[in-house]
Amino acid sequence: MINNIENIFNSINSLDSSSDFINETKSSILFAILDFLLKNTEEVQKLTFNNFENLPEIYADVVSAANNPSCSCRSRVYQYIKNNFDISKSVIYTILQNDQINNEILNKIYESTVNQFNSISDKNKKLQSNIAKNIYIGGQIFEIENSDEAYSNLIESFKSQNLIFKGLQIIEQGTKLKIYIY
């Protein structure tokens, strides 16, 4: 079962970190694993607490999260995982490698995580498909007539051709508009 856990962590490591969506999801997976450990037996809880003792900035919130599932501390624990992902991942991985974590616990974590990865994979495929359909036009300059109709037509043509950009600047030049796309 340790190989399955290693596969989970290797999969987490392989996810593209340049996407906010992927980073949120990676943090959510780690938080879900931690949450499962905190809701487990007293022995597993103590093991989890012991491994978080070296992180005093979050230790009290981890203990509170185990004892009070509706505590606001849970959001602080999630934020900590998100902001300190590598440290959190290392601590949770260490916990999962401990002999006190039996195969039944590891199987449940594995099944839950695989389901989350499948969900991520589906969402990521849709996201990549939508990105592939869009064409980035930053750096382009357009010159159109200075009228509401010409501007509306230009924007509609951007939409219909799936053209995307971060922003635009319009400079009025008499009867013309120069539109700088960035």
C-alpha cells in the first residue's frame, strides 16, 4: 500500500503548479488527507499531532480541528497547507509512512485521493480544451472608425473568434480609434 501512497504524492508533485486551480486542488487533497487522519482513531490523531508539534504556528489549529470539526481553525489549517505546501506535504507523507497507519486507513485515503485526481483530470482536460480554443492577441493594434457601432463590431468579432487578451487601451485620433491590445 505504501507504493500507492508514493504514487499519490508523485502525482501531486507532477501536477502543473502554474495554475491557481491546480494549486488549490493540490492543497485540497492534502487537507482532505489530513482531515481523514484527524477524524481517525485516537492513536492516529496522536501520531498526527506529534508530527505537527514541530510547526508551532499551526499546531494548535491542527489539534482544534481534530476536536471541533466546525471550528474556524480548519480554514487556518487549509491556508497553512496552501501557503506552506511542501512542508505540509512532507509532514503528511511522514505520517502516512508510520507503522501505526494500517492498510485499511491507507486504502481509504488512496481511494478518496484517486477519486479527487480523476475529478481534477476531467476538469483540467476541459480547461485545456477551452484554452486551446482561445487565441491570445496581446500586442496587436487595431484601428477602427470612431463610433460605438465600429467598437461593438470589433468586440463581437473578438468574441466570435475566441480571441482573448488581458486588457486594451483606446486612443482617440479624430475620426479613428487606435486600440492597443495587451
